[in-house]
Amino acid sequence: MADGLITVFGGSGFLGRRIVLRLANDGAEVRVAVRHPERAAFLTGTRTAGPITAVRADVWDEASVAPAVAGADAVVNTVGHYVERGRASFEAIHGQGARHVAAAAARAGIARLVHISGIGADPQSDSAYVRARGIGERLVAEALPAATIFRPSVMFGPEDAFLNRLAALARVLPVLPLFGRGDVRLQPVYVDDVAAAVATVLTTPVAAGKLYELGGPRIYSYRVLVRLVLEQTGRRRLLLPVPYRAWDLLAALPGSPVSRDQIKLMRQDNLVAPGALTFADLGIQATALEAVLPNYLGRPGTTS
């Protein structure tokens, strides 16, 4: 059980909030480090075994990071973006931002750091997003060799940005477009399982300096995931294969709903690598998508 004072960067986000609540319910004192502390009020007002406070910090602004980790016993960095906006580039957030957090933790004498990356992170990738993730991992390891790095697959759970978006599109579109033929494979992971893994490694000395790839118990093609969402929401929709070249053209248009990097991500399987350390090495049994999906997308009903 994690204890002491733990700073969680990005603690108001989809994954971050679950980590915060898991740690606080375990009795830890949690400091939520976010750019807009007022947006973390829903956490600070929650009754938990340990107190939750919020402070302003921007991983891109190195000067704001040190005060956020001061006095902490451990640090968790969940900050991430899928779309570049203004100065919040992938390199700034996933690369240099990750370095700022790890370096501040090292200077403060904090040995326990969990850095959230993603499956496929590669500093040599032609995807700016994937490349920045890989660079961030390297910079974190250089600044604090004892850091634990997690690479989760696409995460699901209430308020997720993946399956909920598919369900929203199914409500308004008579036809759902697929990326290519929808054959790309994913290994969706339950967000609460990732939060549990964070809590576990903070009290597992053997996890220091190691990298874990976190995926769910089943592998799905994108097409099968779309069908699962349709089944769960009780809708019937045509599935339309769309060539990647067409997606690339769409991504190039001003105001496009998809980015070039998102298209690149959907060209490659997102699976746990053979031989990687996983949930099993932490004594955690991953939760199946089918066990959670009905809780937030609803059960099959009248088709439309």
C-alpha cells in the first residue's frame, strides 16, 4: 500500500484522476500537480482516507515543477497529449516535460518515480507523437535511472476518449468509417488496472528502473471493437473500409477531426511485446473489456 506524500502530474486527467483516488483511498497524501488547479476541485473535495490537494505546475515550465515535487516521497507523471496545440508540442510535453519532472525528482532526492509512456514508444519513429514518447523515456531514465516506466495500450473505462467517441459517432452517423479494413490490432487496458499497477510499483522496490508494458487480456481488431460498441449500444451501422491514403488527405485539411499522427498510430498494431514485463509480474490480473463496457456504454436495446 502506497503511503507518504505522492505528487501526481496530470492528476485531473483520465488516468491521473484514477491514480489520485487509488492512492488517496490507500491512505497516501496526494498532491495533484496541474496547470489549472481549479479543475481538480472534484478531486480535492472527495472523501478519501488520505488528503488530496492541488497545486499549479506545468511540465513544460521547469520552474513550476520543482515546488510541486518538494517534500514528496514519490512522483507519478501521467501528462500526455494526442494533439499538438501551440507550445504544447509532443516534444515539449512528452520529451522535455518528462525530463523536467524526472530531473526535479532526482534533485529532490526522490527515488520513486513512475512515468507513463505508451506501447510502441520509439525515439526513431516517423510519428512525432511516438518519437517524443520514446525520447521522453530515454530522458527520464537518464535523469533518474530508478524510475519505473509504464507503457499502457489504449485505455478504456468511463469517460474514455476512445470507445465513448465511437459510441457518439454511432449515434449520428449511418455509416462508420474504418481505418483501412479495420485490421489493425489493439490490446485495450482497463484504466483502473493501470492505476492499480502504479500503486503496486510504488511499494515494490524490485520495480525500480524497469519498464512494463500493460495490455488487457484480449487482442481485438479495430473492426471487432467497433462491432462491440455497436452491440453494446444496441445500434446497427454499416462499416465502411476507408484507405489510409484517404485518411491522410483528410488529416491534411484545415480543421480536420483527425491528425496525421493519429492516422499513423492506427496503421500499427498496439500490442504488448513478447517477453515484456507485464501485469502478471506485478501480481495483477488484467480486466476484460467485456466486463466493464456495459457499465458505461449501456446494454443492447432497440436498434436504430
